[in-house]
Amino acid sequence: MNPKTAQILDGKALAERIYADLKQRIQALQPQIGRAPGLAVLMVGDNPASAAYVRNKERACAKVGIASFGQHFPANTSLADLEKVIQALNQDDRVDGILVQLPLPEHLDAVALLHQIDPDKDADGLHPVNLGRLVRGEPGLRSCTPAGVMRLLQEYQIALKGKQVVVVGRSILVGKPLALMLLEADATVTIAHSQSQNLPAITKSADILISAVGRPGLITDVMVKHNAVVVDVGINRVEDDKGSRLVGDVDFKSVQSVAQFITPVPGGVGPMTVAMLLQNTELSYSQRLESL
């Protein structure tokens, strides 16, 4: 019997299709609104991974016709100075989306800065107002990574209604908002975390298993139900004899022979996060038509 291999959930290819669609929509809206959409990404300090993420976001913006209003600040910038910048961007009619690139230097309070962003310009979908809209099932800007996971499952026609979904991780960035989105899609959702007892028994119950904890190789083949869908949100940089590389939370090689579908790292959820960021910016932009 030949060993079977899971089908890849290709986030990179889907992100490209989303970009093409966004580009068309922006071209149609621009004559009516009178300008391109604008996204402001604020970066503080010199974290090399953050710098790479910001470059990726700016390249993606250029691809679809979104103007970048990014600003880079020295690591010792004060909270008060950054709050002033955000307040100015809230008032700037050229800017539809604002994002503070994490992590921030230790002296800065990321939550305090997030609270300063106009909820309707909250490109990351993490403002308490937008999370409240998600809880209530109301329209609003959605957290990018969870929204990217949902869009990827939709693209591959993976049914959620009535399915057992286990989300490993309970962060406000991914685990909690993703669980709410899955509930909205009529899935039965279990959230597991670092204090959960007998994690393998919990994960093995999942028709769809999503890991978002940031621990390389946490999920192995013995923890996965046969023919399950496995979504790996983890992005971890590891150093070994092959050099430095990115891996997920899932031991891809072993799980690939058990699962029906699996996301790769890189090339799975990561590109979808950026695509949803741009989609949020375009959504804020398109809503300008209503106020014209």
C-alpha cells in the first residue's frame, strides 16, 4: 500500500488570487473616491523579523494599488509621541488602515496604542470594538490571521458545520477570535492551551485541528485523527545543521501521512494574514463611498 500524502492548503496561491481581485475592485472604486486606498504601518525599533514583515506588507500594497504611509521610529520613541502620530493618522483622509507592527520595545504598551486607533481604521481587526462586533456577529474589521484561516478553509470547500474543531492556543491575536469565527460557522469548538490535560487525546478528537502556539513540532502524527484537516498557524525560526529556517507548530513530515489536508510553513497561513490585512484596508476604503 502506498503511503498517502495530505493535500496542501496553498495560502500563497490563494493570496495571489485575492490580490488580483482587490486590484480590480480598487481600480473600479478609485474614480469615485478620488484617491487610492492608504495603509499606515508603524514600526518601532530594529527587529529584523518585523522589518521583513513590513517590507512584505508594503510590497503587497504596491501590487494591488494601496498607498503606503508607513513610518519607522527609533526604539526609544515614547508612548505619547506614538499616540500623537496615531491620532494624526485617524484624522488623515488619505489613510484607511492603521497597523502597529508587533512586537514593540519593552517600554511601550501595545494595548494602549491599539486603543488609540479609530476602530474603522483598525486594519489588524484587534481593537476591542471590532472584537466586540465579532462576538456579537456584527459586521466589522476581522482579525487578519483568523480571517485568513477561515478564507483558506472556504477556498478548499472544507465544511465546518457540525464538525469538531480543536484550536490549540488562546491568544487574543489568533486563538480566541478564530474560535468565535468557527462558532459563527456552526462548528463545535474546543480550545486547548498550555494548561490542558492530555493534549493528544483532545487533538485526536478533531476533524479540523488548528495550532497557534509558537512551539516547533508540537503536533505530531500520533496526535492527529486519520483524515483530519490540519492548519498550522505557528511561525517559528529554528537553527540547526541546515542553517536558519521557518517551521510551524506541526511536524509536517509525520502529519502529512495522516491528515487529509495540511498547510505548509511557510506558504500556508502567513500569506493569508497579509492578504486579509489588505482586504480590511480595502473594506474601510470602500465604506468611504457611503460618506461621500
